Amino acid sequence: MPNIKFITGFLSLFLLGTLNAQEQQENNDTSVYLKGNALLIPIGVVNVGLEHQLSKKYTLQGDVLISPWKSFAGHPLQYYSVSAEGRYYFDEAFKHWYLGANLGFSIFNVQKWNYWQDGYYQNHITKELFEYSNIYQKGFSFLAGITAGYQFRLAENWNMDIYGTIGTSQDFYKGYDRSTGKRYDNDGRSNAFNKSGEILPYRGGIMISYKLK
């Protein structure tokens, strides 16, 4: 797919540029910010990270996201991810507009949004019916995308970082029925993963950042 080729090509070039910036760093006068996602805190989801300056315009960020909800509004929402991101600031590190290349990995136990409805899902092999409200998906994903954002100063040592990431999510999962524990997505004999891939926004928020050094 052209979109995936563009994203992977951009990621490769960007990450090479980030590593090159680190090699060319001329001094040790670099900053590090500890950050937390203010948008997710009210719903009990933890998203924290560290952003480290590599050179005048390049930074490297690592972050984790933890959503521990076995049930959120009646739906399972357990999602755990880690990601690494190289960023290029058009002005200088931690100031104003930037573009980034993001790579991530996640594990999940969730109910996809398109199953948040009344009615029944019919297994296309066995023709067995399962209630939408009872089925969920469990598996893992590989993620790669492009980030755009804007960071600015709030006060001495404090910044705000507004950002979003869009890219490809390559998912491997198995589908289950909560009431019986049965697989709803196969003939009952196979233990294979389902596979899906899509382009979607998969990260975003408002990070409040504190300068550690």
C-alpha cells in the first residue's frame, strides 16, 4: 500500500537523522523533560514519558501508556503500550512546531468500538450467534507513524506539548466470548491469530512537561 510505504520510508529517514544528530552533538548542554498526558488522567489512563535533547533541533522521546480497565463503561479496556519517537523541531528543541517518527508496541484486552452495540455477531463458519456485548479481542500490535505537534513554555521549567500521531497498526488477536470463554471468530478447533492492518490515529493528547535538567 502506498500509505504504508510512505510512512515506513519517512520513519527510516527520520530515525537515521535522529541518530546522526546524536553523533554530531557538540556539547553536554542538553535538556530532559518528564511529561504526563493531562487528557487521559481524568479517565484513569496513565501516559508518561521522557524527552531528551540530542542536538539543537532533535530530541528523542520514550513513553508508556497503561489503561488497566477490566471494564470501562461496560467494555474491557486493558491496553499497555511502549513507544520511541525521534522529533525534529523547526525552531529549536522543545519550542514550537515539530514533526516526529514514532515506533510502538502494544498488548491489549479490549472490545473494539464497532462492537459497542446491541444485537448478535454470527460466526461465518459455525453460524453460531454471539451477543456483541459479550465479545472482546485479546492480542498485540506493532505500530509505526508520523507525529505532528506544538510545544510551548507555560512557566519556568514547565512546558505544554500538544500532539497527535497517525500511522499503521498491524494487529494480531484472538476473539472471545466473555460469558463462555469460547472463541467466537473461528470453528473452535484452530488456535491461530487473526491478523489485520489499518491506517489510523493511535496517539495524541496534551502533555504537561517538567524540566529535569
